Amino acid sequence: MSLIVQKFGGTSVGTVEKIRQVAEKVSKFHGNGDRIVVVVSAMSGETNRLVALAQEMQERPVPRELDVLLSTGEQVTIGLLCMALDEIGVSAISFTGSQVQLLTDDSHTKARIRRVDDKKIQQELEKGNVVVVAGFQGVDEAGNITTLGRGGSDTTAVALAAGLGADECQIYTDVDGVYTTDPRVVDKAKRLSHISFDEMLEMASMGSKVLQIRAVEFAGKYNVPLRVMHSFQDGPGTLITLEGAEEMETPTIAGIAFNKDEAKVTLLGVPDTPGVAHQILGPVGAANIEVDVIVQNVAPDNSTDFTFTVSRGELAQTKEVLADAVASLNARELRTDDTIAKVSVVGVGMRSHAGVASKMFETLSESGINIQMITTSEIKISVIIEEKYLELAVRSLHTAFELDGDPPSKADD
Amino acid sequence: MSLIVQKFGGTSVGTVEKIRQVAEKVSKFHGNGDRIVVVVSAMSGETNRLVALAQEMQERPVPRELDVLLSTGEQVTIGLLCMALDEIGVSAISFTGSQVQLLTDDSHTKARIRRVDDKKIQQELEKGNVVVVAGFQGVDEAGNITTLGRGGSDTTAVALAAGLGADECQIYTDVDGVYTTDPRVVDKAKRLSHISFDEMLEMASMGSKVLQIRAVEFAGKYNVPLRVMHSFQDGPGTLITLEGAEEMETPTIAGIAFNKDEAKVTLLGVPDTPGVAHQILGPVGAANIEVDVIVQNVAPDNSTDFTFTVSRGELAQTKEVLADAVASLNARELRTDDTIAKVSVVGVGMRSHAGVASKMFETLSESGINIQMITTSEIKISVIIEEKYLELAVRSLHTAFELDGDPPSKADD
């Protein structure tokens, strides 16, 4: 008998009919003797409706009251899902974030979970009930309603799974698993049966938007096995664990990730002295602009070039906040380019395979693609290339690292 | 400095624009230095939308989960009203029924209030905040969300006013007060400046549907002064207190109430022995049919006639459940009539004025109206007459008891 936490997002519970289908799926697991906790989001469109109401009232709604408003979305879903379960003979009970004392800090609209009181849930599971919990919401020490921000329901599910010591946390979504790369770009992309938390983080942060990074980090921290599955199709999905694939013949590379939302900023001819990087990136960070890749080469003389990337929407602001630094550093030129993209090969296996980098560069070279920047980490190598070569690069690398499979079956919703 | 509880119903908070107007009204009182607690209902239409969703899922929704669903309606309003107040510079904080620990029994969808924990509210009032509380909802001892059923928000307001020892509980609605009778029937109907709880109960239960009976009873029990006011017009409204009007020249009669939804049931020739009334009304009560007027005359021989009234919609069912009693009592005939109506004169002043009854009967007689049944209580006299004479009777009595005033100004919404 397993304890499973299942999370269904907004599109999976978007209509009464879909909620019925979710109830059927939950009922199957419950019928197998598993103990089930279900976490749900607001019905798709509902959160947008509530945000629009709030903004009609106030351009910048009071955060505490916005949370009071937004948390009603999930509360509607938990009530409806319990009704749907009751209708097919499965006894179920719903809880809001406040009722299960999902305690958070007091940062309204982007609260962080502190701890979960699992007593109530355990009691109901022991009675044989399916327990349905509202995702995305919690309560602070003073009893104020909080919400967790983007991807909050995934995080709720992982937190409950960690607190309850669940055997598995299943995230139901509109794809049937995690792929070696985006199937819209490479039609031979394959579903992975296993992937590690670290690999998933690299895949998720670079465009494979199946899971929220925050939930993956959380699951990794508490070692909660995560499984990505399709809401309305059967299938094993992709299991995400500490180790990733356990087969003997582990493929070196898990997948090819990419991101088009990158713009490059280069300061030419800045002094090669301590403190320069801080003088450049300090004002950028202070303006809350997120920096992705940073590259600085060894300098042939006492000056050097400093390059980094930001998301395209923040390029204009980046140039503004850099004006002072450019002047005080006496930089020769500030050059920017928003026609670039990033491609990465990701895999825990590359730790012990020095040949991955050379194979990657060779493949891109054979396709006539120039590499503008390179960065590496333990489990990934990323290159910045011209945007127009992105699809070609991803397809070439997918083939070169032997990731090609049969084209996946299309999801039916 | 007064402490005032203000309650705004669904039509008063039906749109973002109307919520803004409510905020303006609240702001005026707050600006005068009064401490203000506001109780709000769901935006009009919202509760119906949620009920429809639930019934699409389940013909008879699980009551516990229906309460989880329905309570979101008021939660949306409290958030929006606090935003509207913040927008005009009034600091406000919202609370759900659960957050203020409005404790009820566990009768889902029709819970009864047990007690209110006013600590949180007092703390916020002392900080100078307007406190906005979700009406209609509470929480049972186990922490389950409950709702109070019809008129629940009025009841919430009165309960909070009682708990907080408020100086006044203002119920805002779409009329500017309580009238001597229905202005749609008598255009000379006058707004009453004062009325007693007892009189209000008699007026409310017989068609003047301004306040829910339950809230009036509650207010009377805890001696909370209630004031009925118009949401979007200025004016003193009608104050409802234990004593009613305090002027020296108290009018004998507060108003004329009436009810068309009455049907008469008569059992002719039943034995005049103990237990007969119970044999007749026992099965009616067991079928949850509400009986209004009951009349039994002294019998000239050992048989008598027994008459009572029910609402018209329950007449058919009443006849069914009486079939056995009619047989076992060997009644001569079961006669029914659904073309009747009830007219009542109401007033605490009549306790000391024996002439009220004779004046009422004289007035009806002068208008050629036959009286079918008569019942009396300490503060009212009711008669059953043919329905077609109802308007004539109400107008004649309104004039005879000197209640006529200038035609009221029309409400502007």
C-alpha cells in the first residue's frame, strides 16, 4: 500500500467534465488500495478572472487582500472534486491551505512554505478517505491567508509529499512526460523514463516548461520522487529521482535544452582589475534584472571584454543602469545583441565523459554554426549561437547524442 | 465615538462600481471617528453561479463541500471591499468566518451561530482599521467551514454587533426603511422612524421582507439596536429597538401587514375530544409543512370544525398526509380554499387599547369585506378574508388607523 500525492493543474480541472475525469483517475488509484492525497489548482481562467476583478478595483491591489481573493479559486475546485468523488462512491474530504495549516512566511502573493501540519491529513487517510487539498495557498503565523505565486500548486504537492513521507508525488499535466528536447522542434524527441533532479532543473530552466523549477528544487531537497504524467492518458510518465536513470547502460546525455529569450551585453575594453565584475553586475542585480550566462576571457593586455546575457524584455533597462559603469570604467564600447539563443546538452553522465564537449562543438561546426560564448557546469554545457541556427543546432545535437526515437504520439487535449 | 456594524447585501456589492460606493459610505462613518465593522454578502449572482456549478456536478451536493464552495462568494467580496477602501485612503483588513472564529454547530448549509471570538476584531479596530468580515459563513468546532443559510449575512452582522457590544447594527438594503405597509399597495404608506423588535417580527413574517426574521429575533434576544437603511441614498432609515417608538404620542398601530400565500384547510365534523388537534396537525408537522393560523371554535354538540392555513405550494401535500386522519377521525368533510389572504394590524400600543379590534372589524364591515377567521396575539390581530378584497382591506385599515402620509420618494436603483 503506497501513499501517493497527485497534483492536477488548472487545465486538468478546467470544467466540471474534466473534474469528473480527474475523479475517475483518482478513484482507480484509491481502488488499488493506495492512500491518496490530491492537490488541485483553480479551474483554468478562474485566477485570471479574479486578478482582473482586483485590478478593476485597484491598479496595484493590496497584496494581503489579493491573496484573500485569489485563494478562493482553489477552494472552489476542492469542493467540486470532492463532490465528483462522492458521486462515484469514493469518500473524500477537502481542506484549504489554512485548514491543513500549511504554514508560510508572510510574503503575500509569493510566500514560502515553512512547514505543514500533517495530522489532519493522516487522520483522514486512516479513515480511508481521499484527501483533497487546495494548492497554491497557505497561512502565515498570524492566520493571514497567503499564496505561493507561480507554480505554487506544484510546490504544495511536493511539500505535502515530503511532510507525509509519500512514496511518490505525481504531477499531472498536458504532456505525458519529460522529453529529450522540445518535440515541437525535434519530432524524434523521446520521452525519458527516468531523469535526475539536477538534470530536470537544467532542462526546466531552459525552456522545457513541464515543471516549475521551485517544485523540482524542493523535491530534490527532501528527496521526494516526482513523476510527471498526462492528466487524461494512461502511461508511466517520467520519474524524477536523486539518481535519475538506474539502468546499467545509462545514456551520457539526458536531453537538449534551449532558450530563445536571451540578449547579449558586452562591455569592450574594461580594465582587467579586481572589482570590475562587481562594478558591472552590481547595478544590474540592484535593478532586479536576472543575469544568465556570464563570460570573461583572460586578457592579453591590461584590458578585457566582459559579456553576459539577460532576458530580452530587460535589455533596454540593462543598458540604462549600465550607463554609469560604462563611464566610470572608461569602457571602449557597450555592444548588445538580441538575436541570440542558448543551446545546452544536459546529463549527469557527462561528469565522467570528457568527450561530450568536443562532440558538441564538432557537431555544431559540421552544421556550420558559429559558437559565440561557452559556459559549462558539472552536468551541462551551454553555448550561445545566432538565433536563426537554433532549430538546426538542437536537431543536430539530438541526433549526434543518439537521443532520436520514434515521433511521440500526440496528446489528445 | 460609536462602534457600528454595517451590513451590505448582494445587490449592494453586485459590481466593482457598487463596492466603490459602499467604500465611500463606510469611509464617511469612519471619517466621523466611528469604529466600523462591515459585513458583506457575495456579489449578487455569485452564489447562484456556485450553486449551479455544484449541481452540475451532483444533484444533491455533499453539504460539507457545498459550504466549502459557497463560502468563497463572500471571501471575494471582502477582498475587493478592502481594496476599494485602501484606494480611497482608508486602512482596512478582511476576515473570513474562520479567521474571526465565528463558531457554529456542524449543520452544514444551515448552521447556527454558537459564539464569536471578537479579540482579533477589537485589536484591528484599536489600530484604527475598518474590519471587513465575510457574512453567511462560520466554522464548526472541528474547523470545518459552515454556512448559515438564508439571511445568514444579516445574522452574522447581528452576532458580531452583539459580541462586540456595538452601539448599532445597520442593515443596508434597497429600501430606505420599514414602512407602515407595502408602498406598492398603499401609496400613502409611511416610513417608520422607530419600530420594536416584536412589531418588526410580525411585519417581516407577513410580507414586509426587509429583514430576515432570524436576524430580528437574534437582535431582540441580545438587545442589539438594528437600523434599516438604503445602500445608496442618505437618510435615517428605521431604527428597531426593544421599546420601538419612544415619543409620548405613540401611535397605537405600527403598520398593516398582509400575506397572499395562504391556503385554508377545514375538517368538518371531527370529535370534540382531547388529542384531536394533535391527530390532525401531527402528520402535517411530520411532513415539514409549516402551519400558520389555527382556529377551533367551541362546539355546540360533541363534534366541531377544525381549520388551519398553510402556504399554497404545500396544500396538495397537506391533503395527502391528512387522508389517514380524516378517515380515522371519521370527519364529515375535508374542505380547502386557496383564494384567501391574511391581513394583520400590528402594534405594541394595542396592548392597552381594547378598541383596536372593534375598529378593525368595523372598518372591514364598512368596506363590505367578510371575515372568515380571526386570530389575535398581544401585538397583532389577523383576519383571513377573500383574496380579491386584500388591497381594499389594507388601504381601508391604513387610513382608519391614521397611518396615511405623503407618497414616499422612489428609490433610485
